Amino acid sequence: MIPKKDLPPCPVATTVGMIGNKWKLLILRDILTGPKRFGELRKSLAGISQKVLTDSLRGMEEDGIITRTVYAEVPPRVEYSLSELGESMRPIINAMESWGIAYKTIVGRE
């Protein structure tokens, strides 16, 4: 997690810093429905590179938004799920989804 002294003074800027890029938001969207494996995320995120997905997942784990669970199997299985902090972002993502649906409805009338 980012030390409190390093967080921006604006709370909106803090939130944007945590989830403010396209891929992190879409990763959150996918994990909101339940734990996902790396391959599942890669397939659902058309256009994301393996490096960007890996970096995004690592950053989100470091920030405490997701948890990474490694199962002692052969081959190893790793799942990503929302942490308690990540769950607290559910209303934000749901509000973004609702706004997007409403916007598409308005634009569709024009």
C-alpha cells in the first residue's frame, strides 16, 4: 500500500491513482463477479499484453485491492480475487456501469 504521507491531498486523485487506468478498471469489473485466473483475465481483456496484465495485477495486489492465492497443485494454480478493500470499490464500479448504461441510452436517442 502507498504510505499515507505519499497520497495526494485530493481524495478523488487518490481513487484515480488506485484504479484510474483502463486496464485496472476492467480487471476490477471482471473480478467483481468472482475469483479469476490469469488466463481468464487475459481472454476477457482484449488487447491487453501479458506484461501489462502482470504489472496491473501486481500493482493492485500491492495497493491491497486484490488478493493473489496460489494453490499447491501441479501445475500451480493462481487466482485473483477482491480483498476487503477491493470489495469497498464495488459501489464505485457499479455507479460507473449505471452511468455508462444511461449515457448509451441518451446517445442512442440522438
